[in-house]
Amino acid sequence: MVATDPLLLSDVNDALLPRTITAPIFEKSVEQSAIMSLARRAPLAIDATTSIPVPMDVPTADWVGQGARKPLSSGGIDVKQMTAKKLAVLIPVAEEVVMTNAGGLWTQLQNDLPTAFARAFDYAAIHGKSMKGASGPFPDHLIETTKWQALGTAADSAGGVYADLVNGMAEVVDDDWDFTGFAADPRLKPQLLLATDTNGRPIFVDTTTAGTGAASAGTLIGEDLAYSRAVSGKHRRQSTSSDTGLRAIGGDWSQAAYGVGMDITVRISKEATYVDEEGGVHSAFQENLVLLLAEAFYGFVVGDVEAFVKYTSAGYVS
């Protein structure tokens, strides 16, 4: 359990860390995910063979006379099947660190793991890929939409980037969807703040609201906004990731649903072996390491990708 006294490795279960340590990691991962902050949450079973039906629209009610036949919903409700997919990361830590400063290590995990899980989830939901570029776990992903608005298209005299954002919104609204928010790359923020009218006056003030979490929640042209580096695909400290040029996904977020199957679990081992990126095999026992394995289950579905529009910079690569 978490206490004011220093936490030692002997204070926790040899196999599974207690919920008092792992629960904050799980809660922050949901908070830091731009997609989860905008989409709606649906139930999810952690059994990978169990699919949960998720209605992606509301039924249509109608008036009925006394004793008359009750109207059947004519909304054509689309039901998607959501299946739990496992997200995991293995972290080798020197045993000396764990033995002497376990409390500090758990604190660091509570800061780093939510970001890692949130980015991996958002990247899969948006681009349909794993963090290493392989096919992602979810059958649906947001960039499949054919609606596309390039930023920088409108001249300053015609509204500039403000007009670009509204024109993208119009694509969604004119197709009879609601427009309820944006998931945006942080690179969009300075572009917005530099946008001016023909008299040199800023069009936008700061688009974020202080104290709303790592997702940098705020509003943009009156709709909800959350920033995530998974939008562009270029993550800090990851030289293998590249900027796709995607700057935002906007649209009807009632058409996106996510599920979480359980809290993040963190298992520990001092005897297991692991294989590194180059294929080398390491023994935790031989090398005085403690292996931390963090796992969680998530699901994601999209009712109709055409409820969304992608906003891109020059040189966008799909």
C-alpha cells in the first residue's frame, strides 16, 4: 500500500502491485488520451473472445395514438462490436533502484505510464497502427474518413485558418452529422496563435484551459478540443516516428466509442528473461534487474468514419 514511509520491494506483492498504486496510472491514462476525452465510453469485457454490441446512434421516437401500433424506430441504429485488446509495456529497472527507492519508482511510473498508454491508444484509434508501425488492434480508425481539409488554403482576406476550420466543419455538418470537437496535434497550437486578420490582429486567443489535464483540453471555434502528439504521429524522444502532417481530426464524437476492460495492472519479476529490440536475451536474475510488466485492455469502434474530417498541413502523408 502507499504510505508516508519509504516503500520497499518487500512491501508489495511479488507478482502484482496493489490497486492503490496502479489505479492512478489507469485514471491518468484516460484523462491524457485526447480520443477518450472526446469519445463516449461503453462497457467492455476483458475476455478477448467476447464482443460487446455498441449502438452508435439514438433511436427515433414518434407520436402514437391511443391504442395504436407503437412506432418502430426508424433511425437505422448501427451496432458495432467492441472487443478488448491488450496494451502492454515491459520495463527493466536496476534492482538497486527498486530496493532502495521503490516509492520514487512507483511515483515515476504514475507519471510516465499514463502518457505511454494514452499515446498508444490514440495513435491506434487515429491511424490504425501500433507504435512501431504495424497494423493496429482496432478494426476502425479515424483517418479512414474521405473528408479532408488542408490548412492554409484560405487567404487571410477570406478568413485564413479560421475559414479552413469552419470549411472542414461544414463538410461534416452538411453531411447531416453533428460537429462536437477536435483532437489536435500540439503543432497546430502555434499556428492558431500566429493567425491574424488583415489588420494583423490575432484571430485566436489561447485554445487551452489551465488545469484541465495533460490532454490540454480547451475549445476551438466553440467546440471541445484536446491535444495529443498521436495525431501527427511524431512523438518526443522517438526518432523512428515521423510527422504525417495530420494536424487535427474533428467531427461527431458520438460516433466514436471506447471501452476499458480493467485497471492497468503492473506485474513484477526478478527471475524472468526478456528479449531486447536487437534480439538479445537478458536474464533479470543474472543482471540484477527487476522487470515491470504493465498491461491494460482497451476497445475502440467508430460508427461511421464519414462523421469526421481530417485537417492537414502541406505534405500530408496518409
